[in-house]
Amino acid sequence: QVQVVESGGALVQPGGSLTLTCAGSGFSVGDVIMTWHRQVEGKAREWVATLAPGGATFYADSVKGRFTVSRDEGKNTLYLQMDSLTLEDTAVYYCQEFDSQTWGQGTQVTVSS
């Protein structure tokens, strides 16, 4: 059974950094397309980043240059390194195993002074 579990969300000050973790089970993160999304209450879920099996990465314009998606195949884990955080980055962040469209429960990131 394919499952993903996010963690690492926290309260952080503007300009700060945070790394989110997505632990996979039932599949290998290195073999599939993995994505990060985020959602603000009352708004549609927004795509943030993609990591393809070959290592190619893609980012939304709003996070390009500030966020980095990566994986550790030995730990079967996906990461999202977030730098230079702004108030607009406040959201619940979700990872997804793209082929099965499996979502995690999300992890809350709050950027506030």
C-alpha cells in the first residue's frame, strides 16, 4: 500500500528556513514522480515543486530560487528545503506520490513575526 507522511512543519520568522520531510512506504521515492503542494484555508491547493525519477526538478515561480526539493533513496524520503520564507509561504504543505495520486495528511508551516 502506497503511503506518504509529511513532517517538519513549524512556526518560523520571515526570512527563516525550514525543511519538510515526506516519508514514503509501499514504493521507492527514487522510482516515481514526487510532488510538493501547499494549501491555504479557503483556497485551492497549489503546486510547489516536482522531483522526477531521473533527478530533474521543477518549481513554481513563487518559490523558484528559494525552495529545493531532494530525496534520500536510502531513507525512502523526500525533502523540501525552504529558505527566505515570507508570510505568503504560510500554508499546509502536502507531498504526493504522483502515479497513484496518494496524498499525505499535510504539515502546517506558519511564517510570522
